[in-house]
Amino acid sequence: MFPQEDFKALGMRGDELVLLDQRLLPSREENFICKSVEDVFYAIKEMVVRGAPAIGGVAAYGVWFAAHDRKNFEQKCDYLKSARPTAVNLAWAVDRVRTVALQSDFDLDEVRKAADTIVAEDIAMNRKMGLIGSEVIRPGATILTHCNTGALATCGWGTALGVIKTAFYQNKNIFVYADETRPRLQGARLTAWELRRANIPSKLIPDSAAATLIRDGKIDLVILGADRIAANGDVANKLGTFALSVICKHYGVPFYSAAPLSTIDFDCPDGSHIPIEERDKSEVTHIEGIAVAPEDMDAYNPSFDVTPHGNITGIITEYGILREPYDVSIAALKEKAAQKA
Ligand code: MRU
């Protein structure tokens, strides 16, 4: 198989949850230790850990911490779920482990096992998604990606970046352009770090350079992740995704989203129902604490946007690639997943 990355976004060490502190990358590689639900909530909210599947994995262990306090368990689970609103994996993971806690009468070993399973399944699904998704990448392709969807954003390997890595290890001779992804710079700080570590030929670009590259025929396809996919195929992902999809549609460039089943919200009819997190204005007005705008300037800082399903060429999942009409292919996937469960 392809090489395993030599770092981990999250993992348990004894009774502590160890996170690679993504706020410090790429300049420092330091761990952030969680010993309580409150620590886990803080780590998600402040983006010590981020990326939809990674948040789900971390929240799963958060429920294990919560299960130590039977009296306040429900309240602590709800508190965890409120850390960030857009990525559905958070609520999905909390609910899945919460059910095990209740059904096992707070058997802590069972609860911990349920969290471990979420992590193990995520890695296995990402590997599978990588193989399925790499089929849309022809040898010699140049790929554009946005935000960070690699091992840092998941429990291991990655979604969209996992597909890209798979194609690279299949010797497809690919080249990657990574959007820097303002304002939090997940592309510059995290995707570039992962691309360099894996030695994947690549360049970092300012977000606004993508349109020119696409117009000039320099991009064969765009692959990025998802934080929540509605039942009609609308995709909420990092701010800037929607704009990229419009440009791709205009110039006829394939546009793929890669995400596991846990990112699909079957109860959400369309993108207008997806809650979009708005983060602090200082993320726009400041970089590393240094003002890049007048102190009294206001800012609008939505963390995600919604891409309409009509702009999406395909949604890569561990069950195969979903295509239009998405309401039909997603309903069929729901059925298939239910049969497997
Ligand atoms: O705000 P972030 O960094 O948590 O946003 C992450 C993204 O938007 C990713 O593209 C998405 O979670 C998919 S990660 C595999």
C-alpha cells in the first residue's frame, strides 16, 4: 500500500487525547493535550484541530470524557456539538458515541471502543475514497485544491488530498496548485506542509490566482472537500469553494468534492438549510496578531460557503462517485449504507 503519513492530527495516549496543534504549523510541531470535555470543546472551537472528519474523531473522544460524568452527560454532549456549527461530522460522531454510552449504561471501555472505531473507519474510508477518486485523475494531470483536506483534516490520509496523494503514489505524475485559503491560510500552512512532506510537486497560489489558471487551461480538474452535503447534493465547504465552482463551470473544468458518508446530512434538504459559521472579524483584519486593516474597520467573515449541486461534476465517497441527479444518487447511497450497517 501507499506510505502512511508520519504525523497524526489526533490520537489517544493513555487517558489523554493528543492533538497536533494546527494553529502553530508549519513553524512549530507541538501537541495540545485534552483531558476533559472542556479541553475538547476549546480545541475544536479555536481550531487546534479542524477539518470535518478530524473534528468528528476528536468529538468522539470528547463523548468518552463526558461519559465519566453520567449526571451531566447529555448537557456535555450538547455543549460539544455547539463548538462549530457547519461540519455535520461533529454532531454525527457525538450522537453515535452518545448512543453507545446510553445503551451500554456508561461502560467506559465500550464508549472508548466506539470512538476508536470512528477513527479507524475514517482512515479506512479515506484510503478507499482515494482509490475510487484517483480514477478521475489522468496521468500528468494538474489539480487545483482548496483549504486542507489531508491527514490533518481527518483521522488519517485525507479526503480530497487523500485522492491526490493516491494518484501521486500511483505514479500518475501529477502537479498540484494549492490555494492559500484566506483568512486562516489552511492551504498555505497545512496543505503546503503536507504536500512538501510527501514530496508532491506543487505550488502555492493566492486564492485569486485560481481564476487565471483555470481560464488559461492550466488546471485539468479541481478536487476539494466538504463540511456538509445536503440531500440534493449542495456542498458546504471552505469559503471560496463556491467561487471556484462558478469559474470551473464557466470554463468547463471538472469540479469534484470528496467526502465520506458521515459528511452527508440526509435530513438537510438543500444548502439553504446548512448553518454557516461566522468567525471573528479579527481573522480578516489581522494576520498573526498584526493588523492588516485599520483598527476600526469592520469585517464579514463567513467560514464556509455553499456550492450548488449543479456546479459539481461528481461527489467522491467511499461507496463510489455520486453524479447528477444528486437527490437520486444520494437517496440510493442512503439505502446502500443502511443495508451494509
Ligand atoms: O475551517 P476548517 O479548516 O475546519 O475547514 C475545513 C474545510 O473546509 C475542509 O475542506 C473540509 O472540512 C473537508 S476536510 C477533509
